[in-house]
Amino acid sequence: MPMNTLHGKTLFITGGSRGIGLAIALRAARDGANIVIAAKTAEPNPKLPGTIFSAAAEIEAAGGQALPLQVDIRDEAQVVAAVEAAARRFGGIDILVNNASAISLTDTATTPMKRFDLMFGVNVRGTFLCSQACLAHLRRAANPHILTLSPPLDMQAKWFAPHVAYTMAKFGMSECVLGMAEEFRAAGIAVNALWPRTVIHTAALAMIPGVEAKFCRKPEIMADAAHAVLTRPAREYTGQFLIDEDVLKAAGRSDLSGYAVAPGQPLLPDLFLD
């Protein structure tokens, strides 16, 4: 089987009921992959479209197998149970995508501790916990990958000052990548980070005031970049902090205009990138 397909692979995707996580799932589904959607939303929310069940229906329509599981990734018992259910259903886990993330672009005075705890619980603890829970299955996989949607580590005060709590929580995800890539290198498990060059238009974007969709790209750019990473040989490609458009250009995609929500409009750079 050629390496550039995820056919028959099992992906455990956190927070995949909408947005970038769902786009990554649908790209893999078109290859005929098995997708576990481990996310919180089981009941429709008027403000945020998409549930684990609507995501599963889209995945199966795209050609994949889906297992929707309602999971709060802050809860160890729920995560362990979901990983075991995934392995029972599909015979193992080949790929973990740490996509789930909480955001609050608030300064120190205006960050409620409840929100601080949510960001650290989902972003840092959730990434660590899901990686730990999937580890035994990844060790047995043929080309195992962990892909975490987090930024390159760049310890400049300007990235922290406007929203210390959020930056620490996102960089905590990136620190998991840095450490686990080295820790799991001998086991042949690739651990990489992927981050968008520009702001991506998702339902979660409503959390960021003043960002208009026309200055963004569609989630599909992250999905295609993730696909390019996850089909690489794990032993040869780990510990990388990757940017979506760099991944696609390296794969020979020079024209990225089709990913723009409004081609021709200037694109907003994402956080944490100069």
C-alpha cells in the first residue's frame, strides 16, 4: 500500500466535531480511514454547529468509518475508556491528533480562574493525558504519529503579555511535543506540532473579536497539511514544529489561493508567528 494514504489507519481525534478537527477527519475519511471523534458536543448548540454524531455522519459519507464518543478530555476515566473502545472497535490506534483546545484571549486581570483551569485542563492536561492513554496502542502501530495543533515555541514576551494564560496553555501543548518527540524517538512514534500561518475561519473564531472571515483561510489547509505529515515515515519525521503552508509547499503545492475564504483579500497572520 502506498505511504501517501491513510487507508485502514485509525485516527483518534480530540475535539473533532467541527472546525479543523473535523476537516482533518474528513480528509482521512476520503482515504478510507477509521476515525474516532472524541469530543464533548453530543447535543446541538445553537451557537456552535456540529456534534460528534453529525461529524460521524459526514465522515461515513466521505468514505471513512466513524466512532463518535462523548469525551471530556480533562477526565482521565473517560479518556481511558474512549481509547479502549476505539481499540476494540478498530483493532488499535495508529494516529492521535491533539486538536481539542480552549481559548480566552484575556489579560491577567480579566481571566477568570475557571477559564484558566479550562485552558490548562483541555490544552495541557488533555494533550498529555490523551498521548499517555494512546501510547500502548501507538507502540504497536506500523507508522504511529501524534500530531498536536500547537505553535512553535517562541519565548518572546510579546506573545505572552496580551494573554499570559492562553499562551502558557498553548505552549504547554508544544512542550509536550518537544519532550515526547525525544522520549518516544526510539519507539518510532513520531510526535509533531502543526500550526496555521494565517487565522483559520472556524466557528470558534467568534471567540476572537474583530476578526472577519474574509481575511482567513479555510480549515482544509490544515487538513491537507496534517495529511501530508501523517503519511510520512514516523521514524524519519519527528520533533518538528510545522506551519501549514510550509508543509504544503514542501509537498509541491505552490498555489494556496484556493484555501482563502475570499481569494485576493489580505490574510491575517495567526498568533505566535512573526
